[in-house]
Amino acid sequence: MEAFELIAIEIAYQQQTRSLTFASAGLMRVTEYGDRLWYIDVNGLEDRELLSWFATSEDIAVQLTAFAKNGLIFRGKGYLHPNVEHLAAAIRGDGVLHEEA
């Protein structure tokens, strides 16, 4: 398992793009038996309107660009699962997570 501290996240959904403002976020990439799974946990997400929208929407798919503290950039498709009460969200990966230096 690899862990990356994220400093910025941008998501695209429903023909709009948003930069997330958060206290902390981490990307976990798990490689087992040749398969790669990934997810992002976001804490201290300030945009309550965004969290509420995803909490009531049936379409929670997002395209994301995530910027790691170490300079790597990650791009992929996932599903945003909000936790409105705790101002947090999980983005569960769907498919390949592309990595750029």
C-alpha cells in the first residue's frame, strides 16, 4: 500500500469543475495480486453545499485531478461519497489512476 498526502484536489462533475478546500486529504493506492485499487479520504471539507448536493444526488461520479505534496499529479475517475455531518468525503476510485511527475 502506498500513501500520498494531498495538497489540492479538483473535481469535475455535471459539466462543472470545482477545487476542493479542505484541512487534510490522503490518497491510498493498494496493489494486490496485480490489481490496483485506490481511494481518497478528505477531511475538513468546507463546502457544505457540495457535500449536500452529493448526499442527495444519484450521480456521484467525478473526474479528478489530485496534487500530492511530493509533486506528483494523479488523474482518474471515481465516486464521491459525502459525510455531511463530519464535513468529510471519500472518493473511491473506478479504474486506473494515472500518475504524472
